Amino acid sequence: MLKKERMQRVLENGNGRQFLITDPAAVFYLTGKWIFPGERFLGLLIRQDRPPVMFVNELFQFEEDLGLKVIYYKDSDSINEILSAEIDRKRILGVDKNLPARFLIPMMDDGLASGFVNGSPAADYARAVKDEEEIALMRESSRINDLAMAEFRKLIVPEITEKEAAGQMLDIYRKLGAEAYSFDPIAAFGKNAADPHHMPDDTVLKEGDTVLFDVGCKYHSYCSDMTRTFFYKKEPSEEQKRIYNLVKAANEAAEEYVRPGVRLCDIDAKARDIITEGGYGKYFTHRLGHFIGTEDHEYGDVSSSFTDQVVPGNIFSIEPGIYHPVQGCRIEDLILVTDDGHEVLNHYPHEIQIID
Amino acid sequence: MLKKERMQRVLENGNGRQFLITDPAAVFYLTGKWIFPGERFLGLLIRQDRPPVMFVNELFQFEEDLGLKVIYYKDSDSINEILSAEIDRKRILGVDKNLPARFLIPMMDDGLASGFVNGSPAADYARAVKDEEEIALMRESSRINDLAMAEFRKLIVPEITEKEAAGQMLDIYRKLGAEAYSFDPIAAFGKNAADPHHMPDDTVLKEGDTVLFDVGCKYHSYCSDMTRTFFYKKEPSEEQKRIYNLVKAANEAAEEYVRPGVRLCDIDAKARDIITEGGYGKYFTHRLGHFIGTEDHEYGDVSSSFTDQVVPGNIFSIEPGIYHPVQGCRIEDLILVTDDGHEVLNHYPHEIQIID
């Protein structure tokens, strides 16, 4: 169903410009309807001066009334001809950042608008500020993720492989009420935990291993994302503990700092400074976090290059890590910026856990 | 390593135009190197008048010497500034059909070329004609697929589910020397075989079921793709046999017809006419086939709307199907156009097989 307030926010962000929204996640954000058109064209035209119109290939027809005009086209139709009846040729058109050249160049050649700009920031900025409905779903998605982590911990049994552990996670999520992964789960044992991009392989769990799970699910299309690092059957060494506790302190200091008006780059620095002062700065090789919603990674980073101030409704990850030969460790939560501070959406404990 | 002959063919197809190739599969085709840049920019600029140059984010640095100039850029660099030193501003630039607006619009705003066109056909037409190296790899990929089908047939045991059968296929492919799926395998039991897009689910195999496997692997990046339809524990009915044998006859008549100079639409018609004359035309709901190479679906269809003549080196699928309530059936092979006819790349038999 058309989300009028969200559409209004996109138009206001774009100073009243007309927009042709083509990213399926942005179309879902504005209409509540997922359509995956593959190589075919999908568009939602929004203008301040006229009701919105959606352009959909007839292969993807649907029954629901979304509260907006839907124009179905055939493979043999000219998309430009159909668009030209709805776009104001005398004004600039904001198009999606990912609109492929095979659609954009013909639109330009036919002069469908007086100019073409990347219109995605207007939608991206709107999507970065979650409304009440979205916040409720994000909270539930992370609540399920907390429960799932407690179940995943039980998968840590003698001689299991990373793939075998990861392979059982989807069923667990589904039993808890989630519909899908938000991304393919990471399970990393031993030295693999020191590779931030490790994908589960046939590595067999052995005594003394680190066990890192970076996992998330989707609940009514909204994503969760959390990382915990465990130890298997053996007390970690002093250096391992020092590394773990530095990551934990960095996570908690950054989370504690989040409130409306602070800058994303300063949140990153809060965590990074602690790890750097602890002597492991060069082993923290990525940004502190990313925005998240219906996509696991949405526009907006918690990094040194994002100087925007956070506002209530922003939801992003806080995920410091140290990737050192003696210990790979990451601790990640999602956090919501509230009117007067923040709410951490994950409640699974941060403390060192040794699994027996 | 730079494939000079392939590059020359792309340039000739484009009448000497300069091209900025950004599709990872097309970059691999010309350089032998896969780079998946995610949201970041990747480009290979080819011009008749200068050696090629590749533009790669420093995150994706590699050691090999590809025999061409590689320019690494940082996230903080301006891509346009780096491109502008290499592109001839006074000439038109052919860009990839999928180049996203977030790259294309700034290139236009900065006037990096005198005009911008969709340059993909030049590369697509070159890729549609496989050279000797590619043909050898395609042959081997399909040889593995034939061996794999014989193994998959053994997965048909009492009460197995589609997902359980499909879940064992990757290991079988790997044991046979393939590196990956070319697409997620389709296993469809019973009525599910009548849905051409069915994905494996928890359907349990029962006596009298049809068993359809549509499967393929990658060998040194080159794809195979084959479908066979079996019967489980019960002689098919007369109508089931009639449907099966119509599909078989359509497949074989179309394959038999393939030689240089025949039109793709006429190959499609060869199969379609047989099924239509048999009375099941409306249950053959898709094109006869698609081109294939390093991607499972490449540019080029065997369908009524493609009137191009085939040439030696073309490789495509021939996959007639009937999706009728009493019997879903598809029989698919890959076929290579040779100098004087064709070579079917799959050798797994077409005959009705009843599995006990």
C-alpha cells in the first residue's frame, strides 16, 4: 500500500523534483510491494503535482490494490513511449543511481526530461530515517537474532565444520519466525576468524579455537545483523583476552556515545581510538558500521569519511574488530538513534564465553 | 592474460569505436581475470589507436601481469579524473549496457566523450562466437555434466525430497572436476515438473512421479546446462509417453537442423511446430534456448524474435518443454555450431528411463 508520508519525505528531500525510482528496495519502501524485474524495467514515478504511477512488465502482474496507478507494459512495447506520457519533459528527472545505461541512454536520446540527475540521495536519506512501523520490525528482527545466537552457540560440538554449522542456521531462523537470511551467515573457526571476509568452509572445529558467528535474518523484509566471538574448550591466553576486551570496550564506548547530533565519523573514532591506544589499531581494518533496513547494507557508513550528524530513526551497526594472527574478534550490534539517546537492538551478552 | 584477438573482434564489431567495458564477465573475456568490484567502479578501456587500460579499485589489487596497463585508484580518487587521461574526449564512447547512472551521469556532466552509446552489442556479438580455447572448455564442462547426470540419477531413492537431492549435487560436480554450479540446480518431482521455474522444496518423492533435473556446472569459468526428465517406479501412461516423445522429437529435430546460416527463429520453429502439431503448443511456454558461455544466460536467444543466422562458434541450449497437468517434461542439450553443421555437447541419452 502506498506509503504517502514516506513519498512526501522523498519529494521534500529532492526539493520537489520528479523522480523515477527503479531500485526494488526503494519501490518496496514506497509501496510495500516487492517486485524483482530481473533484466526488465520497473519504475515508480513520483511528482509533487500528480499522483504516483508505477510501470511494471506484464510478466509481474499482481492483484493487490496498492492505492496508485499501475501501468503494465509488454516486452514488445516501447518503454520510452509509455514513460513520456507521465514524465514532465520540461523538468529535470532524478533517476536511480543504479539505473542501467541501456535504459538511461535511450531516455536521454528521446529527451524525456530537460536533464537527468542521480536522484537516489533523496530516497536514500528518507530510508535512513526509519518510521515507527519500520522500527518495530527492525526491533523484532534483532530480537529473533538474539534468540538465534543462543541456538547457534549450541551448534558448537566436537568436529563440526563451519559449513555444517552455517548450514543449520536457516532452519533455526525459520522456526523462530524469520523468513530468510539477511546475508549468508559467516561461521569462522580458529585462524579464519582473523579474516573479516571469511566464508564458511570445511574447516573442522578443534579445541582452543575461536568461534566467530556473524549472522542475521529478515523479518517482514527487515534485516538484523550481529556478531559474537566465542572460545571453544580452552581459556583464552592473556593476549587473546586483551584483544577481546579491547573490542568489547570499543563496541560499548561507541554505543554509549550515540545520541542525536553526534557525527558518524566521531562514533567511528570513539571505537577506533580505544583499539589504537590498546596497540591494535592497524588490525582494525574496516569501517565501524553501516546503515541497515530492508537491505543488509544501506546508504550511510559509520566511518571517518561520513561527517553527517545522526538523527532519531537512524539504525546502523557498531562492529569493531581486531584481525590479528593470535586472535580474530568482532563484536557487533545494531543500534537505533532515539529522541534522547539510543537503543541497542541486540541484547545477547558481550562477555567472554568459553564453550565446553 | 590479454586476449588480443578477442579485443580486436570487439573493436571491429564496433567499427573502431572506443569502449569502456565494465561488465565483469566481459572484462574476464578480454583479460582472463575475474574481478567482482561490488559497488565500486571497474573498467577496461579499449581503443584501436592505443593499448588497453584497466581501472581497478586498490582493494582488488592483484599480482599477475595481464599484459596491459592497470591503473589502481583509491576510494577517495575521482574516477572521472583518472578516466579523462585515457578516453578520447573528441570521440563517442561505447559504455556497458549495465553501467549504472551513478557513473554514467557524472561522465556525461564532465564531457568525458563527445557522446555516449550503449556499446554492449560489440562485446556481446564477439562473446557469442566462441574461439577454440572456449570451445574446449565448454566441451569439458558438458562432459562433466553428462557424468554428473548419471550420478544424479542415483540420488533418486525412496522418500528423498527435492532439496535433499539438489543439496548433494555440488559435491558430485566438484568430485568430477567442476568448480561450481552454473546456476542453482532444479529438481522437480511429480506435478512440480510442470512448472518451468520450480525451485527445489520439501516435496517428497513418491511412486509414479516424474523427476526433472535441470542442472549445470562451471569448468574453468565455462558453463554447462542440461535437462533430463525421468519416471520413478512406474511405466508412464500413454499420454505421458506421447508428451515425452513429442518433446524428444522436438529436441532432436531442432538439433538436427542446426548448421551455419540457419536463423535462430527457424530453429525455434522447428521444435515448436512439432509440439504444436502434436496438440501441445500452448503448453510450451518459453523460448527454445539461450546462448551460454561464462554466464549461464548470455546475449542471444533461440526464439521467434531473433532472426540472426547462426555462425560457427555459437553455443546455445535447445530445450523444448511441455508443461501440462498430466506431464511436465523438458529435454535440454547444449549445441555448438561447427563449420559444416553442429556438435551436440551433451551425450546423456534422451530415451525414456524408468528408475526402480
